[in-house]
Amino acid sequence: MAADIFDTVGADFSVLADTRLVYVTPSPGRSGVGDYAADFLEQVRPYFKDVAIYWMDSDGDETAAQVVRSVRAIRALVRRSAEQGAVIVHFEQSAGSLAAFWGSVLPRSIPVTATVHDAPQPVWWPFKTRTLMRHRLVHHGVHYPFRFAINAVQRRVSKGRVVVTLTSIGAEKFKERQPDSYPRASRIFIPERAPLRPLTERPLAVGLFGHLYKGKGFNHIDRLRELLDDDIEIVVAGRGTEALRSSPGVRVLGEVNDAEEDAFFDSIRFLLVPYSKDNPYGNAFPASSAVSRSFAYGTPIICILDGSLVESAAEGGALSAPGGVDDIARRANEAIRDDELLRRLGAEVAHLQAERTAANCAVPFLDAWTRIRQGRPPA
């Protein structure tokens, strides 16, 4: 289990009290990374003297000019902060976040750390500007043939740097790809939510949840509907899913927040996770914010064994489906009426809720920052 990565004997993070944290992150509401960052920031903020934040409002849809302006603004913020005393600069880095990668190229005298959300790369397409993405062939023509050179640049940027991934397998793969870096593993924290009905009292339904884009598995809805028992409804929710159509046995809610999100999870017994992060550039090993949100509501998952989902399946609250989407439907048909199994999975999710609090998941970061300030070797 992940509890070991949160353990610190006699932890003392007081050295951070005279340190400014410069925090570079996507804005909340744009993506799961930005939403995660807003909550994470509130957890670590009290340990620092103060926090200077650079919110990236155009993250994931940047023009070249916006990237340049952001990088200059980040460097200016870091320079001003360093002139005022001790500083640590932390970046939230994800697959298509250009400014968060190029902005992290700072003088070696500045201590820089990062959360790498899509290990084993800090960024997968470092030139993916808005204009380039309008021409998919050009986008891949720029990135795919030169991926070895791009990887070499990322190894150079990551050399000697402490990074934190949100899965253990992500840390392992990052070390393989960036051998001169110091990756550490944490977990994506499970947010606090009001308790819902027991699983056995919820409707006979399964859910698909998350931001609508390729790789999230929404393209498998028709196949799942074909294979699931007729009395099992599929409920779909998440940012962008309003573009999908409801059909017999498939109910599409679109984006849900607050009470609507509560109602969505209260209406399902399992979240289906047919996510695949395999692509021609290599497999990614991110944590799933959708899975974390599902666990927050006491809802177990049924997932394929791809990327970091292998780790999720082994750590509890999950049924694995090694046979892919067809196997997900088979497991759902078998499990959704099994009250004993539902109670066992619910207990496993409750254990994860107690283990993966925001306070616990912040410990690997706080420990790494403390070591940096004390001049100790990265653990």
C-alpha cells in the first residue's frame, strides 16, 4: 500500500517557515491539473513564509507569443522572489503544458521542483502551440521524428531535480527515462465529500466520468451498452460530455459540480475506467483524478490494466479487467448485484480515503523541500 511513502519519523518542516514558495500552475477550472493544484496549494501554503503564484490561464491552448510572455513573467517573478530571501520554485507539469516546462529552465542556483502529472515526461509535446494543433500532421511532423532530441532536452532540464509523481510506477518510469533526476512518489489525494448511500442501495447503474477527450474511453460507450445487461444503465458525466447524446440505456449529464456531482455518484455502483494512455510516443503513467473523485464518494472502479491502472487495481477499491472493454462489461454484469463483494470493495475504498488525505499526500513534497533547504541529499 501507499502508506509507506507518507511516513516520516519525527518530521519537522519548520525550516520552510522562512522560505517563499513560487508556485506555477494552470488555473483552476481549465483541467484536472488546475483543480488539483488549487486544493494542493491550500494544503502546503501554511508551511511557507508566503506563496507567490503564477496562474497559467492559457495552459494547453497557448500561442507561441503566450508561451514567451509566460516564461518571461515566471523568470521575473522568480528573480524578484530570490532577491527577497530563500525561495523554492515548484511547477505543475503535464503532457501539453508548454510554459510550465520552458519556464522551469532556470539557473541551477534556484531550487526547482515539479509535480509531473504525465510521467515519464515533464511535457510530451514541448512545441504544441495552438497554431500547430490546427494542423495535426505538422504537429506530429515536428514532434515524432525528433522525439529522441526532445527526450535529451528533457533529461538535461530534469538533471539533478527533485520531481514528484502521483503514482509509484510513474516514479519508476521517470527514473528510467530521466536517470539523473530524483523522482519521488506520492498519490493524488482523495478529496472530502459527504457520504452517500451504501453501494447496495444505489441504482443498478455504472458511470463514465471525466473530461471528454481521446483516451478517456467515451468512445467505448456503444460497445459497453451492447455487452452490459439490459437493466444496467450507463450514466455519463464530465466536462465536455454534453457533446455526447443520450440513448436508450445511456444517460448523458454533461459537466456536473457540487450537488449535481453528488447526485451522479449516488446514482452508480461502479465507475468504469477504460482509459488508455498508450500512444506512438510511449506509455504514460498518470494518476487519475476521476478515480480519486470516485473514491471520494465511496464508489469503486472497474478498470483495464493499462499504465498506472495496474497499480490502482492492486491497491484496493477496484476490479481489474485484463481483457479490456469487453472484460469491463463482464465484470460489471457479475459484480453489480453481489452485495458481499460491494461491501468489501466499499470497505477498501474507505481505507483509501483514510490513507490518502491531502495532509498525507503532501508529506513527500514537504519532506523533499525540507531536504533542499537543509542542503541534504534527495531521498
